Amino acid sequence: MAVSWRSWLANEGVKHLCLLIWLSLNVLLFWKTFLLYNQGPEYHYLHQMLGLGLCLSRASASVLNLNCSLILLPMCRTLLAYLRGSQKSISENPSDWCDSIGVHVAAHLVNALNFSVNYREDFVELNAARYRDEDPRKLLFTTVPGLTGVCMVLVLFLMITASTYAIRVSNYDIFWYTHNLFLVFYMLLMLHVSGGLLKYQTNLDTHPPGCINLNGTRYQNIHLPEYLSEHFHESFPGGFSKPDELTQNTFVKICVEEPRFQANFPQTWLWISGPLCLYCAERLYRCIRSNKPVTIISVISHPSDVMEIRMVKENFKARPGQYIILHCPSVSALENHPFTLTMSFS
């Protein structure tokens, strides 16, 4: 049993540890962002308008930012080969974060409806809708975040369905061309976060959330019964005749000015920029390296549709588990197919 346990740790321990760390990061990021938009004073008025949909959409967006950046790293095959000392590939699958996408899309559909139903005339700049009861579909198809979001869902649907085993085996070309739509997805993602529909309050010091605006009186904490009886008796005719009728520890906040709102800086750019630049550098390096000549010595056809290709490339050193990407320009200018490297000759 002890030997079996140590063997499991040696073979599977690192993989399960990485999975645990990944899951923990997702849960922590989701919960932290959820609390920020649910309890943060800068999102008080926006939360009143959108409710739970705001918290879920932003929390799931944070998880998607993390995974959209992480999924680029396994695609840097040369870097991974250098770090691990082998050319074993690590597969990346967009369906691994479909749950976050589903929550994000559903929450924003609710947000579009709430922007329309809960339109506020007092906070015009906070509204994404242009008037009360505006058709929520207009927010989805006439705004940059809405339209790019719809396009990204379509792109991901094509990528995920074309990545299934049945399609890869029956028609590899469909898988290959749709899989490269990830470049379109990341371009849409950069545009998606530039819309600035969700805004936060910038003047919390002069307009605390929920404060009372009484003729521009400067904000301060006041003892409500005493203050009202001394200064605002005329403003409340027939009310608060006896300060003792109010709780003695009740305080209100008076506003200095109206709330001001500003769009959030696109956090996605901070998450994506580094891995995306790394991936672009990796692709450039692979393109330069692929231009080095390769000499094909022989091509042998074996039973069961197995083909053996013997080739020689200068300054090439094989490692265990290594594979090569074979490109035949006469067949296709875009296709590249992976083949296992079974032996090498010095």
C-alpha cells in the first residue's frame, strides 16, 4: 500500500496539486469579486439598479480573465518544452470554462433587462439604457459589449463543437480551421471590455451612498432628532415634533454634491497582455525555426495505414516523448499536423 501511494504521488501528485491550486484560485477570485460588487460602496447605486446580476456577471468575468490568460500558456509549446525538458504537448480545451461563460452570459442577460426596467432619471450617466422599458435586445445588438459578447459566444460554440472527438476524426480540417478562431475570440475580447457600460462612483467622500441631499448642505454625521428639531423643523411640517420619538443614536448622512460615475478600467487587458505577448513571441520564433530546411530520406508505408517518414534536420536533438509539426504546402498552406517522433539517428 505504501509503495502504491508513493507511486500515485510520483505519477499523479503534481497534476492533482495543480488542479487544486487552479480550483482554489477560481473560487477565491469569484468570491472576492462577488463581495466587492455586492458590498462595495462605489457600486451602491449600480447594485440597486442591477441586483444579483451585477455581482454574478463581474465575478464570472474575473474567473474568465484568469482562464483566458492561463489557456494561452499551454499553447506556447516551445517554452513548455524548454521548461520540462521534453516536447510533450499539453492540451487546451475551451470547454473547461464553459460554466463560467454560462453564468456570465446569463447574468448579463438579466442586467440588460434590469437596465431597461430600473432606469433612473436621477442617475442618467449610470444607465446603459437610453430610456425606461427600452427593448433589452437593443442593448445586446447595438452596443459594443453586447454585440462582441454575442459574437464571442458564437465563436466559442464553433470551437467547442468542432473540438469533439467525432468531428476531429471524421473531418480534421473543420477542427483545424475553427480552432484557429481563438485569434478572433481574443480580438473580440479586447473590444468587449472597452464598452464601459458598468460604472462606479468616484466621489464617495462628498456623496456617501444613500446620503440625503438637503439644499446642498455639506455632508456630515449628525444626531438626527436634535439636528432636525433645530434646523429642519420647517422642512418637515407636522413631523418630528418630539425628538424623543426618534432613536437617540440615529444618524443620517447629508450630501455635498450629486454622485459622479466613471467606467472601470478594462481589467482584462492586464490579465491578457502578458500571456498574449508571450504567445506571439513564441509563434514568431516557431515561424523562424520552421524555415530551416529538412531533408526527407525516405517514406515507407506500413500496414494499418501507418506511414513512416525518415528525415534529417541540422542542429536537431531529439528528446523522449517529442513530436514534430509537419506542414505540406502543396496540400494546404494553413494546416499543420502533429506526428510522434519514434526514433532518431545521430
